[in-house]
Amino acid sequence: MARKLQSAAPKADSQSSMEKALDDLYVMQPDVELDVGGRKITIGEYRLFDGMTARAKGAPLIDDLESLAKDAAAADAGIEKYLDILSKHRALTRELIQLAVAEEDREFIDSVKGPDAERLLMTWWGTCSRFFWRAVVGRQRDRVMAELRRKTNPTGLTSSTPSPAPDTAAPATSDASTPSVN
């Protein structure tokens, strides 16, 4: 009997294990190395304590992103709208970028200008914007959950679940020595 042999060669359209590993690494640690002003710097997504600082300091930026998200027309907002928000918070944006680069590069970024400065800003936003959007989504989720709680319990009082009704059925037994209640 003949049987079909599977080809040992990988399919052309499948992702190589190296590409998959790099994608997984990016998700876990989406750092980007950038050459600006003749110097290589790394822009990374915020780590735990820098993220806590960014969240506290970045509250006004998160507020404006939340306002943008509430605006129905914002679904089509282009990069210019985001640049307007970042420009409105330029001193804060500088601090937030500094939190995303290595400590030895924090003062250097102030000297970056022209196209390098634009690439720095866009690379930082591309790397760290998810951090701010997660905060916006978290706020919206909390607001929706609070509204649902108010609608399901308008008095604000919580009640316990009702006790089950008393069991009135006769016990199910197969023992002939137990008399039937029926």
C-alpha cells in the first residue's frame, strides 16, 4: 500500500522560528535602538518603577488622550492630532522620553534636533504609546463597571444572595427499610 510522505521542507509562507522568537521578544521587551545625533540610544517601554513614575506624571497626557478617545471624530484622528497633544505637554513629553531611555542618555536627548528629534519623538511614541492607551482603557473600563453596578443596584445597597427554598421532596433512597413519605 502506498502512503503519502510529508515534505520535510518548511512552507514558504510560514514564519521562521527565528522571526517568531524575535516577535515574542518584541512583545516582552519592545526596545528600539536608534541612531540620533551620531549616538546610539535605546528607547524602551517603561519598566516597573519608571512606569509608575510615568503614570503619575503623565496623568495630564492621559486625560487628553481619554478626551480624544471619547470624541467620535477621533476614531479617524491622524498623527497631527497626537502631535498636538504631545506639543501641549512638551515639558512632560520630555520627561516621559527621558524615562524611556538609558540614564546616561537622558541629558543627551535635549541636544537632539531636526529630523533626529522627530525620529526620536516618533520612536518613543511608537514604543510607549501602548502604556498610555492601557491607562485610558483602564479608566474607561472602571467607569463602565461602576455604571453597571449603579444600574443593577440603584440604591447602592448590596444584598446577599437569597437562601435556597427548603427541600420538600422525599429523599431518594433505594433502601427498602426507609418508609416513603408519599
